[in-house]
Amino acid sequence: MNYHIAARMDRMAPSGIRKVNEKALAMERAGEKVLHFEIGRPDFDTPEYIKKAADQAIAEGKVHYTSNFGLMELRQAIADKLQRENHVDYKASEVLVTVGLSEAVFAVLAALLDEGDELLVPDPVWLNYINVPNLLGAKAVTYSLKEENGYQMDLDEVRAKITSKTRGIVIVTPNNPTGGVLEEDVLKELAEIAKANDLMVIADEIYERLVYDGAKHVSIASLPGMKERTFTMNGMSKAYAMDGWRLGYVAAPEEYITVMNKFHQHNTTCAPNFVQMAGIAALTQEGDEVQEMVKEYQRRRDYAVQAINAIDGISCLCPKGAFYIFINCKQLGKTSAELSQYFLEQAKIALVPGDVFGPGGEGYLRMSFAASYESIVEGCGRLKAAVEQLRTSGR
């Protein structure tokens, strides 16, 4: 039998991150000890108070559909959080609860982009921002995030790439995969560009709580005239170690929330009731759990950055946010994909090739330091030995 597969699926690339992960898991099943630095998920358990809230919700029978928009109590808790922490005066009616940030991306771009429209997207970037526009028949036009510029936007490049078809600009800050945090002055200038060209800004803030060395996360929606032209996207996955709970949200003008909810209704209906109850607890009962996680991430980051920069042939900037190090491997004379395979097979360490995140990532490897300190110490040792072997052999 010949199976017909829709041509649009050819416009979506499979996850290069999961490709590395699947190979690493297969190696583990064969008895090899692999150190995992490829998956962007916290290695901490979800805080106990959040799990108890979910248990209680299940015990109370909160296992049925909620409003498609999400529980009003959760939408209000999100609005309160955005007012308190991000200094944006959102109302509960301006919040849509989604099944993770991934669904929020689909809902936002489905509401914003027509076929033939253009969207400015960072390079490198999490590939959902390339794949989803492609699937919708729109075009992702990339702008560069370069190491030599501290992974800040080149705003002159952004201006030059705006056309009559441009509908919006994506920013991811803190950034995946670079770990860069956009500076406030850059965001202020970007806001003026958006207003002058009547563009929407899609702001991915999922890593906002994971910042180091006094770095400041600024929500672009908090700048003058920007709330009405910003989609603020976030979720519980990173800050609260709730990646498997699949709970995200988008805050935007009500006109967009209403339209996005149509996509959400047909896609997932609603996030699970008891998971939403856990989300309310996360936002309203937080103690020092997040701060403790961030402190441990910084300890791991500090060790890894120092160890990597002590290895001849590779280097990295010290990331100011998220939990990724973007390792510059250009001196090694191999492609990112070749190096990822080499380090996995020879050193048993799983790293993501930078080209997975776009052409600008070629020559880099992404290392997640959301792994135990002990694993990072061992992994950096394995990395050093493998680089030295590669440089010595010339292969």
C-alpha cells in the first residue's frame, strides 16, 4: 500500500535534539554509560508543594474539562504574576492557558501569520520558530545572534530585513541555545522598531527566572506602547521543574486571545484540570525553591565554563541565562554534526550539534548544565580527553 503523506510535512524538520537523545538512549540500553547534556529539562524534581496540590486536586475530583481558556483562578494568578514580576498590567481575560509553551507557539503563530507572511526569527534559535511558520505557509526570515556581539541583536540587520510582508519579530530571552540575555537598551530600541513598522513581538520568556551574575530579565511588554503589540509566552517547565506537566500560557490583547482559543479548542481542548491547580500553587505558594535551583545551576555553570575554556581547541562565552553553554568548536575542523557524533561515540557524552538551531549554530555544540554537578565534572573530563585525542590524531 502507498501511504499518502501531506506535502506540508516536508516543510517541518524533525527534532535534532531528540535524534541525539534517541541514539544516547539506545547506547544506554546496550549497557554503555552516557552522560546526558542534550535535553533542556531541569534535573530537579518538581517542588513538593506543587505535587501535593495536584494530589489534592485529583482527590477532590478535579479531573474533568475546564474552560478552554483555562481555570479563571489560574489565569488570574498568571496575570498577578505578570503584574508583580514583569511590570505588565495584564488582566485574567488577556491570558490563555496552554499545554506547554510549544502549543502556545502554534496558537500565536496560527493567529498571526497568513500564507506568504514573514516572521523575523533569531539564528540560532529553538527550531519551533522555523518549523511552525513553514508549516503555516509563511516564511521565517532569520536575523543573527553572534558570539562576538555577546549574542545581542544587530538592530541594523533587523531593520534591513523588515518588508511589507513582515508581521512580527520573535525574541527568546534568555536564549536557547546561546544563554544570552537581551539587554534593556536593545529591547527599548527594538520596541521603537516594532512601533514604527506596526509589528507584533513574540516574546519567549520561558527561561526568565534562570539568570546569573546580576543579569536582568526585562519583559518587552513592560516598555511604553508595547503591551498591545506583544505576545508574552511563558510556562512552568523551567522555573518550577514541571516540564513533564505541560503547562504554559500566553498573555496578549483579548482580540488575539479569543482567536488563539479557537486553535486551542480544536488542538487540545484544555490543560488537565489538576495540572492547572498545581500551576496555581506554583505561582501563589512559592518559597525559595526557584532561588535554590538557580544557585545550583550557577555553580554548575561556573565549573563547566572554566573547564571548557581550559581545553585547547574549544571555548565558550559565560551564559547569563537559561541552562545552556554554546561551545565554540570551530578550531576542530569538523562539522557540528560530526563532532556531536564523535563525542557521543568516543566519549559517551551527548551534546547537541549547533546547526540543529539554524545555520548560525554551525561550529558550535550546545551543552545543557541541567545535569548533576558530578556529571558535569565527569563530562568535562571526558570532553577534554576526547578533544585532545581528536587534535592529536588529526581525524
